[in-house]
Amino acid sequence: MSTQNEGGYKTFSSGEALLPYTRVKVNSSGQVIYADKAENSIGVVQEEALASGVNVVVRLWNAGGTFSILTNAASAGAVGSAYYAADDGKVSLASTGAIGTLGYGLEAPGADEAVIELAPYKSNA
């Protein structure tokens, strides 16, 4: 039987340990795992998963509004900087070419691997 989600948030089982505010994709087992820089994602995990098999809430890209998201260590952008997909579910200032702009930072990262507010550029990031 098929299901439908209209709230913008969905609970999944984790397929690996996950940091909060990282981009995730669904693996062949229906679990969420990190989306790397050349991979599309379904949304952003909202809480830490310390191991595989833990239930986590994912804010789906179609939820609307802005997102909290984890930058990679190389990000030092200004407000309004474009962010792109990076490995391990993070975002980066470096364009990978495979995935277009995910969104624009509404604040500057205060440190390496900072969580920033991101205004999504498109709904299927």
C-alpha cells in the first residue's frame, strides 16, 4: 500500500550514524544515509543518529521555508553566498557541477562546520 506525506516531515530508519542538519538520500533498503556531492537528496535530517537503525526525522525539501544545514570545513561564505552539495551530507561554497545550487546562505558561517540557515533554490535538491 502506498503512503502520502503532506506535512513536509517524515520519519525514516537510519542506514548509518548521521549528524543533524545534513542532506540525506534513501538507500535500497529504505533507510536514509548521507548524500554525497554528486547525489540528489530528499531532505535534511533533523537529529543525530548515533548508529544504523535509529529512527530519525527528515525535513523534506518540499516542506517549504528555510533549512538549518551543516557546512563543510572549507566554507567561509558571506550572507547571500550560493551553496552546493558536498560529501557526507554537508554543503559547500564549491560547485560540484553535478548538482546545481542548493540554496543561499541567510547567515555567514561563524566557524568551520557551522550550521547555517539556507533558503533553498529549488525543491528537488
